Amino acid sequence: MFVLECERSSGIIWCLQFGEGSVTGDMCEDLCVDGLVEYKRCLYYENGKKVIEARWRGSPVILKSKLENFSSYEPLGILDYQDTAEELSPLDVVFYATLELRNSLGLAEDEGEDEGGEGGNSSLARLWQKKLKSRDRSYSQAELASLWSLLQQEEYTFLRVLQDLSTHVAKVLGSCGHFYAVEYLSAGHAWDQNIFSLEGVEVPGPRARWSSRGKVQRVALSFLDMVHHFDHDFAHKLHLCDIKPENFAIRKDLTVVAIDVDMAFFEPKMRDILDQNCSSDDDCNFFDCSSRCDRDRRRCSAVRRNSNLQVICEKIFRPWFSPTLLGSKAGLPLQVELQQAVQECSETEGGGVEEEDGGGEVGHRGHSVHLRLLSVLTRLVQEGGASGEEGGAWEERGHTALNF
């Protein structure tokens, strides 16, 4: 019954709505007319949220929706007053979509307009103007209603916007109504000593084959690149508040990808979340994001105390580079230096975040830890490539249509 409810009912309802002309998207015809979308299995189904593994035109994809039914999303109010024959102009769509994006991401309308740089918030308007306006006709009500349901899903807005700015997020491939498809990537697993499956990966460079340990070191370097990218390459820091292996994956070139960003927040929204009443520091923990309690004010600091890097070191790097897994190589100088750097990282608060009160020193310590990890891991990768190292204690076991 669970499988039937999760998988089959979705396709039937989508196609009924598509046939009625109430929803659309670049997956709808493939799903409802040509039979090019094949359901494989239900990965998650709770409180209306569905995550489904499928194949679209022969390639594996993941289908997602925050709410089960299209009718559960707030309609675009302007459609209630818009004459059916009088469609909104592309410029109107850009305006409404940008407002909804900023609201979903927790960004004020006037923030970032003068900050410049491709990562600024003003790039949201530019990106969506380019995407939504690059057509020679207006948008139908079905297109607008479908787009509006997608923009109310925070994870969709994150992925859809950030995929144009980052290689470290999963790519949105298409949509039908309120469901959207993202690229299929195998998630990590805490029970796997390598966390990620390293089969079939393609490591760039002159060496045709690396040991599992060498691949893990390269994945760790990609984690560091992702952290630096999320900290510095947007107008606001991007905070990850649910860091665990299952929320990340790797591509074949060993690039780390965030595949579940339900708990990712830009700095303004992060501050709003942390700024709560408290009686102790324990009241200021929001999953993996925490701050301190000002007992005089009985209020949590709006500034995050820990960092993405600190949590990654604690929950991913420490298990990876523990002496137990390294075996006889654990005592080698570079391995010892790496273990010490990971330990320091997991105990260093801030990780580059500038605290409100004298945070320059905290930010400097976090930056130094990042540089130290980067240096040690780079030397380990170079040493492994130069020595032709294999084996060791750490071996691996065992679209042209509308596209929102």
C-alpha cells in the first residue's frame, strides 16, 4: 500500500491535471503521453513530502515535492484577477518570481543590489530575468501556476538558483506541476568507511588509478572547496544545518555535491532562526547550527557560533582519518599532521565567521585551520601520486521545452 500510494497515485494525478491544462512542465509530456518516465521505487514519503527514484528517457533521476498535492500550494493571487486571455508578460513573471525567491531564501528586497560580483543577491533577478524572459511568448496560466508551486519549495529555489552559481549542488533537470527532477547521485552512508561509493569515479590527472585512500583525500579537498565557496562566493554566507553523509554525494570527478538542502540558510535567515529566547546554550542549538545564550538578555546570539567546516571536521573528517582506519600508516608524519589538523578544526569555533564582539581572532583561527587542512591534504595527494601508492590499510570494500 505504501508503494502504491507513493508512486502510482502521483503519476495518475499529475497526468489528469496535465490533461485538464491546469499544470505543465517539460517532463509532463514525457510522463503522460510518451511514457518516457519510469518509476523505480519510493525513497521517502512522510507528511506529504515525496522523494521517488525514476528513470527519465533512460537516465536515473530523483523526483521530489514538498507537499503531496498541487492544491496544497498557495495559488498566485494575480491569477484570480487576470483575464484568461490576458497573460502576464515575461517581465511581470520576473518581478513576481524574484519576490517569491527572495522571500523563500530569506533575503530582503533591497539587499545585495549594490554589492556587485556574480554571487550577489542582485544576481537572482538577473538569472531569473535571463531564464524566464528568454522566450518569444507570454506565460500561460498553467505555466505560472506550476512555477508558483515550485517557488514555494525552499529546496527547489536553492537548487534552481545555486546550480547556476555552484558545482556543489545537485542540478534540477525538469519539472511537471509541483514535482521536479534532480540528477541522480548516490548518497553517502555513515556505515561505509569511505562514506561514498568510489566505484566508477574518474580522477583527473596523469594517474589512471588511485587507491581508495587517495580518492578520499581528493573528496576531502572538494569538501574544503565547497566550504570556502559557501562562505565567501555569495553576498551572504550559506549555512548548512544538517550535515551528515546521507545529505551529500560525489560526482564521477569526485566533486562533493549537496543533495539535500532543506536545512540550508543564507545568513539573514540564519540570524532570524537563531535569535530566540533562551535560558542556556542548549536552547540555542538548531540542529548543526548553534549560538550562545546571553543570560542577561535571555536571548540567543543571532551569530552562529560554530561553522560548516567545524561540523564537517567533526562528523565526516574525524571518522575518515581516524588511526583505526589508517592502520599501520597512521604514524606517518603527514598522517599525524592531518589527524592533528582535523582535531583542531573540530574544536575551533567560528571557522571564518566574524563574530560581533571581537570576532576577528575567531575568524582568523578558522581561516588558519582551513589553510592547514588544505595544505596537508594537498601534500598527501601529491605524495600518493608521486609514489604510485596503491592498497594499504584503507582499501575500498566491496531540455528545449519549458524548464523551470
